[in-house]
Amino acid sequence: MSERLVLHRQERPFAGEALQAGQALLAQLQSAKATGRFIIDLPEILAGLGDKDVALRDGDELIIPKQRQEVTVIGEVQNGGSYQFLPNLQRADYIAMSGGITRKADRGRIYVVRADGRTAKRSSSLLARNYDTAMKPGDIVVVPLDTERMPRLALWQAVTQILYNVAVSVAALNSF
């Protein structure tokens, strides 16, 4: 019985340390300054179009990015990088300039992040080439990794393991 009391006494300091660590984390979170982005259409607001209004509070910052002249391609491409913006090029053209996508790319989830932080959807117009996205200066083309894709060897290992387990289960049931 005295051994159990000793165990409880050893566990209590650990619980106290965990409580202190939790309180320290809570204090850090409470003192942390929140950061985030709020995307606005500044030219529309300045022109007085629509009924949009933006309220600024003390400490808010309005950051207007410089006009960029490049398009960047990142992710699952052969050789990602930044390329000079040319108005006649589409998303697929910039991907091709990067050497094309890799076998691990998720072709259906390629997206464009605009310079102002918005995410552009693919064009669904029949006139748009291959349902491509019109590019703008400062855009970033993101070619994500296909996380659902499973290598063939791993797939067949999983399938054979399942078949083996089924065969062992059937053999065990037949032995009764």
C-alpha cells in the first residue's frame, strides 16, 4: 500500500508541471497579436462604386503591394520559378515554361493565387482554352501534390496483405 502512495506522489509533480505549462501557453496566447489579411477591392472603394465601406481601427495597417511584373509557378512542376508576365499567356503556358507537372501532381486541383491574396477559380467558359485561367501580373500558380495517389508497390502490398488475412480467416473458420 505504501508503494501506491509513493507512485501518486511521483505523479503529482508531473501534473503540476503540466498545469504550469498549460497556464504559460495560455498566457502566451492571450498576449499574442493576431495577424491576418482582409482583402479589399481598393480601386472600387476609391471610385465610390457600390456600397462597400471598410472600417479601420487603431493599429490596422493598409498595405498596397507593388505592381509586380512576373508570374510564379510553384509546387509539383519540373522546375518552378518566376517568369515575366506576358498578357497573352495562360496558366498552362506558365506551367509548360516550368517544364510541365510531375507525376505526383494533382492535375484537378491546380489553382492561382492573385497578387491581392484572392484565389482564382478556373474559367468555365467554352471560349477559354482548356478551361484555363487568365493570368495577371503577380499571380502565383500552385500545383499541389496528389496526396490521394498511392504508389503501385504500396497498393499491391496492401492488397496482398488483405487477401492473406482473408485466406487465414477462412482457413481458421474451416478448421472448426
